[in-house]
Amino acid sequence: MATDSSVQSPMQSATLAAPDRVLIASRVLAAIIVPVLVAAFIVLYLFSDNTAALFAWPIKPPMSAMMLGATYLGGAYFFTRVVFTRRWHTVQVGFIPVTVFSAIMGIATILHWDKFTHGKFAFELWALLYFAAPFVVPVVWYLNQRANRGNLQPAERHFSRGLRIAIGVLGGVLALSSAILLVFPQVMIPAWPWALTPLTARAMAAMFALPGLVGILVAMDGRWSSASIIFQAQAISILLFLLALIRTSDEIHWGVWSAWTFLAGLLLVLLFIGWASTQGGRRKSQSAEDPG
């Protein structure tokens, strides 16, 4: 008797439903990271004048502290979504940029060991985070990728070619800026729109690496469902960057070209996120994936 091949048994359906899942390991890691990032945001963004007493190292001027705090809140949002999302591919793009961010922070810690306030819980937590995360995060990412290997995603529209090129190019520029800040901070410090030290320059390198790699990876993937959550996290951080610029406007050297380039870059990233959101929203109904 002929069997309709289009009808699946319950076991077959369960097998097909298994891929694209978020492993418990990913959720647990995210749940551990979130409160650390929220606490760091509160200290750095709301008490940016008191980092010498409250943080792992004194950060001056406040603009640098607030930028780092804003980055942490965006990260807290991203990892909160990791805890609760149903589909791995909606968050997997963020793990590699987080790994590189952590690695750069670890390198900066080693290179500027004497600048940190040793013997404090804040420093011990900082060291634990940035010496462990560059190894733990990619391992968890790999395990989750391997668990979903061979998963065939339903047909899904991608971003337009023009948008993918624009996002990729901007990501490449940010990644290059990150590399220069990390390797040759003395080149960037004189041109920066506010005062930097070699340590804060390398912290900026980590912060630039995040959106840079996100842009490159999103351009390679091309799906709104893969970009939505990480773009939302970036938008949160950028809006806080802009607010920090207003709050600390007296310490910004508005007379130099880099100040306006920095501001334009933030607005450009927001523009691309809005452009992507418009395309993603228009095509959402055509996709079977959870866009986050």
C-alpha cells in the first residue's frame, strides 16, 4: 500500500523540530553573565565619576566609563534574550564578537596590569570574566553550533545586496579601527575626541570590535531573524552613547574632525539598523523563523 511521503510520523516531526535549539549550557552561561553586566552598567554609567572606588580600575574621563557601561547594558540585553529565545540562529551571531571583545579586554588587562586596583572584589571579578570568557564563550558557541549541524532552515528572504554590502563595509571599517586601537593606541590617542590613555584606548578597541564583527557576520548571514536581537542590543548601546555625549559634552573636543566623525558613525550605524529593520519587518510574514 502506497504511503504519502508528505505525511510525517510523530518521531520524524520531533527529529525535525530538534535542530536550531538553544542548549542549556548557552542559557546557563547567559544567565550568569547578565547580572555581572547589569552591575557594571550601573557603576560605569550612573556613577562614572567614582570608578576609582567602585570599579576594577579608575576610568577617566567619564565619557570612556559611560561608553563601556553602555556596551555592557547592550550585552545584558543580548544575553537576556539568549536565556529566553527559542531559536539558536537568532542569537548565534553575537557569540564570536563577544569572544573577541573579551579577548581584547583580557589582553588590555595583561598589558596594563599595574593600572588596575588589585585586592578588590571588582578587580577579581573583572579578571575572572576576561580571563575565562575568551575560552568559555567560544566553547559554548561551538557546542551549540554542533548540536544544530545539518539543520535546514525554512526558505527565508535575505537583506538586499546593497544593505549587506553597506553593513559589511561599515563592519570592516570598525574592525580595522579596533585593530589600530589595540596594536597602535598611540596613533589614535592624539586624534580622539576626548582624552584617552593606552588602557582606555584598548578598551575602545574592544568596544569597536563588537559592532565591527557583528556587521561582518550579519552581512555574511543576511537574514533579519539572525540580526534582529544583536541589532536591538547595539541600538540600546548606541542610544546610550549619544546620551553620554550630551551629558559629557564639556569634555568632548568638538573642534576636531574626529568628534564629528564619531557622532556621524554612531548615527550611521543606527541608520543601517533602521534600514535592516524596515526590510526585516516587510519580509517577516514571509519567514517561518522566529525573528526574536
